[in-house]
Amino acid sequence: MKFLLDTNFIMIPSQFRVDVFEELSEFGKPELYTIDLVVKELEKLATRRGKQASHARMGLERLKQEGVKMIFSGSSVADAALLRIAKEKHLIVCTQDRALIKRLKSKKISVVTLRQKRYLVRK
């Protein structure tokens, strides 16, 4: 299965101690992708101080460890790019963003989210 990862999803392992990369294998052999805007957002967050910065740095590290492939979005709005790329390439979007989930569901795009801070579900 092919998954497109959003910023907040990449930060879950550090925030909630749930290895989402391992959990995604429960849906089948995962092919992991993200977009350049997500990486830029993580890099921007990582330069700050505090917990968010720490989560972002760990997220960037995990992207490298897991061999997540990057897709150039050609856009300046991450949510719109995720929506468009997911539809074009038939990817399942992994996110915690409620507004984005609503938009994805209206376009009949599958979504994976974290439930009860413990496990992943596909909607």
C-alpha cells in the first residue's frame, strides 16, 4: 500500500510513543511518501525551541531512517498539495488534521489516523 505522510503524522512517534512506521505495515507492505512542503515545515519547526521542535527533529530523522520518498509538490499550500497528489497517485493520506480529513473524505480519498493515542485506523 502507498501512504502519503503529513507533518503531524510524522511527529506522532515522538509525541505519543506510537511507532506509526511499524503500525503502517499492518495494512500491508507500506510504500511511504511525503511532499517537499511537509519536509520544509518540519525543518522550520526543528529550528525553534521546545517540544514541537524536538518532535520535528525526531520526525526528520525517522524520514531518513525509513527511506520515505519525497514528491515535489509544485505548490505553496501543503494541504492542497497533499489532496491533489493523493488523488493523482492514488495514495492513502496519513494525517491528524481534522479539516484536511474532511476534505479528503469528500473527495473519496482514504485516510489513516491515530486513535486514542495508541493505534492507527483507516477511514
